[in-house]
Amino acid sequence: MFDSKLIKKLDRIDTPFYYYDLELLRDTLSEVKQESDKYNYKVHYALKANANDRILRMMNEYGFGADCVSGYEVRRALEKGFDPRKIVFAGVGKADWEIELGIEAGIAAFNVESIPELEIIDEIAGKKRKIANVALRLNPNVNANTHHYITTGLEENKFGINQWDLEKVVDVLLKLNNVRFIGLHFHIGSQIMNLEAFKDLCLRVNSLQEWFVSKRLFPKVLNLGGGLGVDYENPEKNPVPDFKKFFALFDEILELKPGQEVHFELGRSMVAQSGTLISKVLYVKEGVHTKFAIIDAGMSDLIRPALYQAYHKVENLSSDLPEEKYDVVGPICESSDSFGKAINLPKTGRGDIIAIRSAGAYGEVMASRYNLRRLPLAYYSDDDLF
Ligand code: LLP
């Protein structure tokens, strides 16, 4: 990804910043499109992974819908030109104004996470004399085998409607006049590398949907959520996730009924590998076991390592000297402000350019102004500078 010409250009820009490789992003999106089109599956891009204008515009260009988890995201999707009929809205805590916004805009579906939420959507829609489309987000109690902070489909998680509430939710749904049941929604977690978890999900969906049909509620839409993982260890070797295998699995296992649509909400897998956090080494300092390479990017720019002990590959783009071990840390006043311990890097010195890879998803969007730092800027491979 980084040849010497590009490295020279990156060197001229004030660090830290995010750099997005739009060519890789296009390759990735083309692959998603091609593989999902094979089965006529519809993909809604999960804005929460990265909501930058350029990225959203490209998602829209490719014809993907938008999966939102706040009224702010719904608003952003509308501003960027997404067709409201391709916007879905999930989240356990939708505020009244967010529901109003979604109803006014005529979005494709509220993914409803509880009975009280369903009742409030009905009430607000009634006041507006409108009908709101709702899909029920069910908690399938399937283990995604991923980090517990990003597991969502277990009964102990706050997400979705649990098994024991199903009878009740159907009773409520059948009584409400201002909501239209369009389908079922699931999302079991994120960064899922073992596709077996999706197989378990499909089997649960097959049996759950039979139950709904037996209650005379036909789920026209089956929304299977997102969650496909990316290879953080080898971004160079696997820049594009295996979408072919992913979609083929659903085609193999899901038992569809005539007229049913299958939807997905992919976030990370569509954007992670095309983003890199670029930083410079400020100081190298001797530690007890290894040396510290202190860089100018910190957990305020990319919080994933501090928050989830997530691994991101760290590379020194400026040096080709023999390798040594470094703890690569940021400038923030917290010990968790670290990007990796005892990692091998070519001998590193002040001013070297450090690339923190696979940071296109849940990187820039999760940046904060902790320590009153400025938010990181973003540059794109087709900017004039490049
Ligand atoms: N749909 C719903 C309802 C979700 O909650 C999520 C992610 C997605 C779709 C998209 O999932 P993806 O395809 O990106 O796995 N900040 C964490 C990840 C949190 C994911 C939250 N939900 C991280 O940095 O790993």
C-alpha cells in the first residue's frame, strides 16, 4: 500500500491523521456488490463504522443502503443523499425526536429492540397519522465467539427481544394500528472470523421465522446484521475480506420463503482495511525491558487498542534498519495509551513515520478530544496532495 512516493507525500503533512486508500475501498465495495448481487441480497452500510462524507458518498454511489443507530446518523445519511427507503434504524435507546425524524423521513424500518419501544413508535406514528415500518430485533442467543465487549447476540446482552418475550411481543404487535411489521432483524456481534457463528445464526433464523409465520406474521425481510471480521494481523495479505464465502454461507443455510428479502448491515468489513492512522515518532526512550517509541497519535485518535485490547499492525514506513523491540505508545496521560508492547520494528528514531493499519472502521468515528487534543484530520488517496 505504501510505496516510497506515497511515503514522501505523507511525510509533508502534519501528523497524526487518517489516510484512506480509495482504490482499495472501491475494490472492496465492488466485491461486496458483486457477491451480494449474486443472491439479490441487499446491503446496508453501517454508518457507525465510519461516517466521513467521502466514504458515505461512495457507499451511496454503489447503491448500498444505510444502517443507522442514532437520529444523527439518520440525518447524516439523508443529507448525503441516501434514499430513505434504504435507511434502517436500530438501537436500544431511541429518543422520541429520533423516532419522529425516522417517521417523518419515511425510513425503511425501525429495528425495534423492546416492547415499550414498539409501543412508543406506534404512539408517535399515530400522532403523525403515519404508519411506521418495524422489524423486530430478536436476540437469537448465538455465541459469536468474539471479544465480549462486541458480542451482542447473547441473552445477557442488552440488545434485541429475548425468547421469553416473543408471545407477548406478538400480542402487542397485533393490537397496534400505526406500525407495519416488515420482518426480523438479528446482529450477533462484530469482528467475527469463524463463519460457524453465522451458520448457527441461520439455523436459529430458520426456526424463529417458522414460529412467526405460525402466528400469521410474515417476515418479508430477514436482516442478518453485520459482523464479518477483517484480518488485522495481515492487512497486506488479506486487504479484502472473503465476501464470496460469507454470502454463499447464507445462501446455503437460510431457508427462504417466496417473496422474502435478505438484508445485511456490514460496517467494519467494508471500510477497515482502507484506513490507516499515520503518526510520527516524537521520542525514543529506554524502558526497563524494551524501548518506548513515543508517537504523536494516541488513544484519542484510535481508542480500539486501549478499549478492547485490539491488535492493529504497527509499521515504521521510514526505516529499513535491523529490527529491535519497542513498546509503541501515545502522548496521552494514561498507561492504556499504547498501540502494542514489544513489537519488532526496524530501528526507530525521532521523525520516523508510523502507520497503524486497518483503522478505517471504528477509528476516526470513535476519536475524542481527550486531553483537549484536536480531532484527527482525514486525507484521501485522490486528494491533490497525492
Ligand atoms: N448492525 C448493528 C445492529 C450493529 O450493532 C453493528 C455494530 C453493525 C450492524 C455493524 O457491525 P460490523 O459489520 O461493523 O461488525 N467499536 C467496536 C465495534 C462495535 C460494533 C457495534 N455494532 C470495535 O471497534 O470493534
